[in-house]
Amino acid sequence: MGTNLKEATEIKLALAKDLKSSQSSAEVDILQTKYLGKQGLINRLFKTLPIKTDPQIGRQINDLKKFVETRLQEKLTSVLTTTDKTHFDVTTPGLPIPQGSLHLITQAIEEIESIFLHLGFVRRRYPEVDTDWYYAEGLNIPKDHPARDDQETFYLSDTTVLTAHTSNGQLHEMELKKAPPIKMINIGKTYRRQLDATHTPMFHQFEGLVVDQGLNITHLLGITDYFAKSYFGPDRRTRLRPHHFQFTEPSFEIDISCEVCRGTGLIDNLACKVCKSGWLELGGAGMVHPQVLKNGGLNPTECSGFAFGWGVERVLMMKTGLPDLRLIYGDDLRFLNQF
Ligand code: DAH
């Protein structure tokens, strides 16, 4: 008897072809029966070939059987891990469900809102597309006034704009309430033609307006200080710096003491690199101009008010030390997932 069984070669060839065309574990199962089953091709060899007279033949069929078993096992593993979508392994641990989170600007807005709600403010949203009257004229900023140049406004038509500040909400709120007391916080989107590390064309402001009888600057200071301590931390102090806005009189910029040098402006006798002066600028505020109260339908001899308008992105950057706003508005999940 020769060393290579003709039947073994034929079976190997047939197996190679069958394996090639099998794509699922069910198909491999069928091959299992075809080759290794009781009535299978291999067993048939044991029955038909003269294994009793030639022990070589028995050995060769056994080798062939091992060969077929190995190939079928390999194929099964391969279809289970790659192509077979019908197979379901109930012991496989589940995949973790990716968890979303609120964008960090949304988180900042919610935090700011909750601070002012504690003080009895009402949250408002006023139009982002508004008319010239609410956005400028009614706030004492006539056409051709230089104050309009500061704001890099997007004009949609001669009389409508994408609001460059949330101060337009002041007149809307006065019209809505018709009489004091007014205590609103208008948090919304604002738009300016600008783009660099600390400015984006769309950003957010929060605008406070409080109108009542007998309000003065100390009330403004009290609210400012409460906000600074709640949002930035109990050690922070605030101060007013004289400034000019058309819709407030007197007007101020509000500063917050720098966390790094604790308001001294010095670190190891050198100028603090973060603030240089001990103070960081928060934003504008002031006592509502009597003409603005009149424009909103209120009587300035019977009530007074204060207002402030600060940037959400600005306070977030001051608090977290984030250097570049474009990260916040980018889509890099490695950054965003940290919040
Ligand atoms: N609207 C001003 C701006 O965007 C900020 C501002 C200043 C708002 C003074 C106010 C205010 O309410 O009283 O630059």
C-alpha cells in the first residue's frame, strides 16, 4: 500500500472547498456531520478500506481525522469572531453604554441661574433677533453714536439685528411687568463679529435688571458680591470702577479680586501674571438711566433700578483657567468628556 491515500487527498480537497464557502457556525456544523459524523466521510473510510490488513491505512485515516477536526475548529472560531452575526453568546459581558453629559456652557448657565434664583430673581429669555429700538435706540444709543461701533453688530436689515448684548431684555421686561418690583435675570445668546482665543461670534451673557422703590448702588454691590462669592468662592471680593454706558447713570465696571495673588497684584514681590493689578474685570453695571425707565413705561420719579450684563464664557474662563474658547465650542470629545 502506498504512503498517501488517494481518498485522503480527495477529502482534503473537498474540505478546503467546503470551508471556503462556509460563512456561519450553522454551515460549519453541517460540515462537522458531513466529515466527522457517524455516517460521515471519514467513518466511511474506516468501514471501506482494508484497515485490518494494513495498519498504515488506519494510521493515515486517523491523521486525516485529526486534520479535519482541527480545520473545522479553526473555521468555527473564525466565523464566530468575524462573520457570523446569527451567533449570540449569552456569556459575553455587555458593552458599557456611553453616557452623555451637559455641555460645560449649559452647566455654567445652570449654575449662574441657580445663584440668582436663590436671590429671588426670575429667569427670562428675550429675543436674539430684535429691533433697533430694544437693542439700542430705547437704551439711549442713537444711530451714529460711537457706542454702536464697540459692538461689532450683525445687522439683518436696517432695523433688525442679531443682539450683541442681552440688555435688549431690559425694555421687554419693563413692558411685560408694567410696574415695579422687577427682578429678572435674562440669560441668552449674543452675537458679535469677532473670533479669537477669547471671543467667538456667538457667546452668552447674563443680564440682571432690578427695579423697585429706593434702590441704590449698595444694592447693586450686594448682589455683585453675593454672585462673586457663590460662583468663584467665598474669599473673592468685588469693587466698582467708574465707566460709561449709555443706558446706566452712573455706570461701572465690576472687578473681582484675583484668586492667584489674592487681590494683592504681587506674587513673591513680582507682578501677578494672571491679573497684573490684583483685580480681574467681570463686566458692566450701573443704575438704570431715567430715560431708559421712561422708555420702558416706568416713572423714574417713583422707582429706581440697577442693571448688569456679564459674559457666561468670561466667568467660566475666569473660574476654570481655560485658555481658549475655541476648545469649548470645538468637537474634541477628549476635552468635552472631562466635564
Ligand atoms: N450691555 C453691555 C455690554 O454688552 C454690558 C452692560 C453694561 C449691561 C452695563 C448692563 C449694564 O446691564 O448696566 O457690553
